[in-house]
Amino acid sequence: MIYDCFAVSNHFGSVGFGHYTAYGKNPTDGVWYEFDDSSVTRVDKSYRRNNIVSSGAYNLFYRRRDNTSMENIDFNALK
């Protein structure tokens, strides 16, 4: 089986205080985005390799790859 990472949540700081960010891959266009407080920005390829999974990553989200294409997924049913 093969799994693809599609999201990462990060925490920077101490246990009692810190800052959270997240990265997520859009399933329809394959683009990674950074979520930081009230901003969402597209992540370019040069930034991805060394920064999405960093020392601040504490949750990594994976989806098993199979024969189902993203076009066949009913995203409204996932709500």
C-alpha cells in the first residue's frame, strides 16, 4: 500500500503557549497551501521540500492511494 501526505499541522513554542500553522494539499488542483491565523497562501515548489514537514510538525495526515481518482469523490458527502 502507498500513502500520500495531504496535510500537516504544526506547533511552535512551549506546551502552555505557542503558535499553530497548517499546510494542506487541495485535492482538486494538487496545490499546497499554508494556513496561518487569518491568512492562506499558496506554497511554491521551492518552499515545500524543506518546510512543510519540519521540527514543528506534530500531526501528519495521510490518505491511502488506490484506484479511486479524485474526480470520483463526492466532497459534499465528507461534510
